[in-house]
Amino acid sequence: MTRPIRKVVILGGGTAGWMTAALMAKVLGRQVGIELVESDDIGIIGVGEATIPPIQQVNAVLGIDEADFLRETKATIKLAIRFENWGAQGDSYYHTFGTAGRNLAFCSFHHFWTRARKMGLGGSYWDHDLNYLCAEAGKFAPTQGNDPIWDMPYAYHFDSGLYGQFLRRYSERLGVTRTEGMVGDVQRAAGIGDIMALVLRDGRVIEGDLFVDCSGSRGVLIQQHLGTGYEDWGHWLPCDRAMAVPSERFATTLPFTRAIAHGTGWQWRIPLQHRNGNGLVYSSRHTSDDEAARILLGNLDSPALADPKIIHFRTGRARRQWNRNVVAVGLSSGFLEPLESTSIYLIQSAIVRLIHLFPHEGITPELIGEYNRQSQIEMELIRDFIILHYHANNRRDSAFWRDLRLMDVPERLARKISLFQANGTLVQDQYDIFMEPSWVQVLMGQGVLPQDHHPLADGPSDDEMRAQLAQMAELKRRPLAQLPSHDEYLLGKVGVAA
Ligand SMILES: Cc1cc2nc3c(=O)[nH]c(=O)nc-3n(C[C@H](O)[C@H](O)[C@H](O)COP(=O)(O)OP(=O)(O)OC[C@H]3O[C@@H](n4cnc5c(N)ncnc54)[C@H](O)[C@@H]3O)c2cc1C
């Protein structure tokens, strides 16, 4: 056990650094002092614009008003991701944040739908999902009401630079100290090897008890000084580069992200209030940077606003997220490509975990062990979910997709796929951020359809089934007529012209 933790030093002022500062200041600000060190010369990665619904919890804990948030980060609403050309070229499907239909008596809706499909009843699974219906219609307003059937979980797209600055202002108001400067070295405790202080290039020394490494993919503390090691997952997820470029905004703002598969990777399109974010994620073994630029710039729907920027990354995780008195949060802790917009969520989850397991009276091996155990499982489960998108494909156009279809996947994922294929069974893993509706949509969207339904779905007669499904689809559609367009909603909230 080390000494009590009275001062936390955060290294890095990107999304990870400022989110850590804001949440810690809000929750632990009376017990610990917080100082954040960042280098203006290095800057931030400057991507990371799409989120998933748990971001709402961050705003709720921080007490952030949605209109302020939308205005200051130039955010738009995200109801889903539309995956185009993934299962097969020409196909598209949505992974929405919603739930299709209504589950009945221990039996999930997709079992009834699978039975209906075998009966030859037409209709898409997604016709029973309000998030999908609104995404397609370009409509949005919060719908939480009397009946959970109309709940429409949503997240945001935002400008990552503006988001960091928004959180910085918030954190500084709560007393977080910001120090500008580049860390050149650290002081370590003799014998135990804990970090005692950061040493800036100009000689200033920043002392602390616990250090949160938010220094991005450099991993200045967790890797460069502590040599924690890295587990590489590139053999399952071969993309290792991204090229990003902003482009002019469209007249109509889509309330969803687009993820468009190409021959050796995929392209994102993220609508913001003032511009679109675009990027190509690709494998450098299969595509040169010149070829990537040609694909990216040739597939923009509006004029580019800058030159493309290349970002190198390595998929995997630090072998320990918490090592000695350093906790890695954000890109320093590992990276999973942005296909399901999970990195900012992983930052949030890491901070919440650290707050739960905070070593007020001193760091113990038990706290470190538990933190690392949870972090590892959580990241592996997201990894598996992302692998599923690549592996379950029927694309015939390149060796890239063929090799991914034929590769061995992690055993837990292989089991999940075959259980689902047999009769739609899914088992929820603890710490999996993706719940059953997400797995169902991506499995079925990628072409993995259950061969049978669960016997519990045999309860209703054929006629009852037919009537219930029609009624469900009608019920789900009901709020649509009253909802404003996404642009009208933004206009009402922040005064952005459509
Ligand atoms: C192509 C791509 C697309 C992405 N898209 C998404 C997305 O849509 N959704 C999502 O959730 N996530 C996304 N991410 C991930 C997301 O961008 C990051 O998780 C997020 O920006 C957090 O980054 P960070 O704060 O860890 O690192 P950075 O933004 O790199 O910040 C690092 C900070 O450390 C400081 N620093 C580094 N070294 C030193 C030093 N020696 N001294 C002082 N300061 C130092 C820097 O100045 C900087 O302030 C994407 C990532 C990539 C690569």
C-alpha cells in the first residue's frame, strides 16, 4: 500500500484528459487536488466525433444543459450507424441504438420475427424499430413517454476540438489547474519505482500521488517510462491507418453516422452543424496512402475544406491499464478502430471505474487487479463485436474481405455466432456495452440469420402472430407524424439554420 492519494496529475489535454478532469473534479474535487499538464506543441489527435448513448450519463453527472452542449460543440443527433456494403456489396443495414418490437414472456422479439419470416410474412426487422424509422425519415425529438416502446436512445456527433475546450472550461471552473508544457522526464521513487513527479522540458517539476496517462498513443507514462507492453490485435483487425478530411455541410443534416465499406477498409461520414467529418480507415498492407487519398476524396459528397490528414494506429491494448501509480485512459490504454464509435465510451467507462475503485487511502494490488480485470474484459468484448462486422461478410471483391471471412476469430465470438445461428440464442456478457439488440442487428445485418426460432416464440397462433406484428409496426410508427425534422430540432435548440 502506498500513501493516501491527495493529488492527481493528468498528463494530456485531449478528450481523455479533459473528460477525466471534468468527471474527477465533479465527483472527487473535494477530496483530491487535480492538475492537468498538456503541450500545445504536440496538440491533440483531433478526430473522435461520434459517440454512443452513455455519453448522456456524462452530461447528466456534469449537469450540462443539452442546448448549451449542442451549441458549443456544434453537435448533431445520432440515432444509429448505417452500414453500407458490409454484408455484401449493395446491401445496407442500420445498427440503431433502439430496440425492435417488444419482448414477450422471456422471449426476445427477434424470435417472433424469425418465426414470421419462416411463415413468409414480409417486412423488415427494422420496421419495428423507432430509431430506424426516424433515421430514415430524418426526424428527431426526445420521445421518452409513458410507454417504453417509444423510447429512442440517442447520442451525438460533435467537433472533438470544441468538445475538449468545452470540458476544459467546465473543469477550470471547478478548480482544475492547467499547466502548459512538454513532459521530458519523470522522477521515480527509489526502490518501488512509482512515479513521483513529471519533469517539464523547461525544468518545472509537477508532483503527484496518482498519475492518469492521457497522453494519447505515445503512452508517455504507461509505455515510455513504465514499459507496460502492448497486446497487438492486428491479426483480427488489420486496418492500421486512417485518413481524415472535413467537408462542407449538407443542406439536410442526417441523424446518423454512415460507415461505407470499400475494397480494403471503410469510410465514415459524420454530420456536424458546421461541416461533415469524413475519413477512410484502411490497411496499409493492402492500400497505399495515395490510393487511400484517391478513394476518400473521390467519395466525398461535398467539397473538402482542408487537406487530408494521415493517422497511424495500432489496434490492441496496454497489457495493464493500471500499472504502479499510473492509470492509462484514452488512446494510451489501447485502441479499437472507430467503426462502432467506442473509444470515447471507453474513456468514460475507465474514469467511472477509477472513481469506483479510487485508492483514497493508498494503492493496493487488489484495486489494481480488479481495475485491470474489468478493463480487459470490456475491451475484448468490444473487440469481438467489431471483428464480427469484418468476419461475417459475403463480399467477393478482394482478398482483404475473403481473408477476413476465412480467419479464425476469438473463441468467445465463434461461440456467439454459432449459438445465434442455431436458434437466435444470445447470452449477455457482463461488462459488454453492446446489449442483445445491438448483437441481433449486426449479426442479421451482416447476413447471419438464425436457422430456427426459440420454442417460446411458438406461443401465439399464426393469425395472432400476424396481427401482433402488424400492430407492433403500426404502434412504432405512431410518433413519427408528430416529430420535427432533425434540422428543425437543432434550430429550436440552438438556432442553427437548416
Ligand atoms: C481515425 C480515428 C477516428 C476516431 N473516431 C472516433 C469516433 O468517432 N468516436 C470515438 O469515440 N472515438 C474515436 N476515435 C478515438 C478518439 O479520437 C480518442 O479516443 C480521443 O480523441 C481521445 O484521445 P486522447 O485524449 O487519448 O489523445 P490525444 O487527443 O492524442 O491527446 C493527447 C494529449 O497528450 C498531450 N501530450 C502527449 N505527450 C505529451 C508530453 N510529452 N508532454 C505534455 N503533453 C503531452 C498532447 O498535447 C495532448 O493534449 C478515433 C480515433 C481515430 C484514430
